[in-house]
Amino acid sequence: QSALTQPASVSGSPGQSITISCTGTSSDVGGYNYVSWYQHHPGRAPKLMIYDVRNRPSGVSNRFSGSKSGNTASLTISGLQAEDEADYYCSSYTSSSSVLFGGGTKLTVL
Amino acid sequence: QVQLQESGPGLVKPSETLSLTCTVSGGSISSYYWSWIRQPPGKGLEWIGHIYYSGSTNYNPSLKSRVTILVDTSKNQFSLKVTSVTAADTAVYYCARTDGRRMDVWGKGTTVTVSS
């Protein structure tokens, strides 16, 4: 089981929008609408930002949105803020009833 | 609200068994799945496995032969055992509440180092 593929890093200026991709296969991302996104500040617990492709948990800013097309899911952050700088991980339910994470993307707010 | 706290030895010798416990407070362990996830130094998150409160489990295929997750509903705890550890098992270990697909409540994590 290889990790889902994410870009190693993305960057953007405050106020801009960025998108992070997460590519898998038909056995995970493409086969189920069970993609989640997590924000992880080093030294802290990861935080669920998006679940089931596009749903936001209560309390998560509507600047965060998710989508999916085929075997690729995406996280978009609009109106970038300094506090958005963190590592972001996607995950997907798989055909073996397991969970698979992406390799992680480091977001830098310039 | 529900809070999770990992506990266990921070140092384990190679070839020995790593044992961690996650204590659930502020809510019942029943009616949810409970996960273990780890992050090796400088690497990404890795799902280890999860257990339903009834005791049914699912494990990462790459770790399945060495991992056991158990639940103790009387103590509102669940645990992780990893046998025959090597330096590659050095990581921050997190426990989390899950519905089997998403992890919505996480512990703060505990660092485990495998070294003689």
C-alpha cells in the first residue's frame, strides 16, 4: 500500500488561494467519497479540516474547501492567512477497509 | 468534550514490544472506532489500525503481523502493542477517535524511541 501522492510543498501570499492535490487509485480515492484532510502544526495534534471529500466539521473556517475528480482529491484554502502555515495531509478509506494517508504537503505563507 | 491521552514508555529496546495506552475522557468509548496513527521523524502520518468498541479490528497491511490493538471498555481505554520493534518504529504515536474513515478527535501524541 503506497501513500497517496501529494506535492511536497506549496506556497502563497496572504489573501491568495492555494490548492493541494491528493492522488490515489480506484481502490481508494477514486472508489469512495471518504477523503479527509488534516492540518498539522508541528508539535501539536493534527486537526480534521475536511471529511467525506467536501464536508467541514463544526468550527472549521469556510475558507477551507474540498473536492474530488476521479482518483484525485483537492483541498483549496482561500484568503490565505499566516496561521494557515502548516503541514496538510489527505487520507482515504480503501478497498481493504483500511485508511491510507498522503505523504503530506508543507504550506508556506509568504 | 472528548479528550484522548496517550501514555507508555518513551524508550523501547530493539526486538522488544512497544506498548501504549490511550485513555478516553469526557465521553464513552462505546459506539465509536478508535485509531492509532504514527509519525516517524521527518516523515508523514502512517495509519496503524483501529478497533471498534466491540473489539473488531482493522490493521495496516504492512504492520499487521506485528500489531495488536485491544479495547477495555471498563476503563475507557484502548491499547497498542507492536512486537519486534526496530529503529524504524521510532515515532510520535497518536491515538484518535474515528468512524472508520475520518479521525475527528486526536490525542497530543507521545514520542517513542527505539534504542538500546
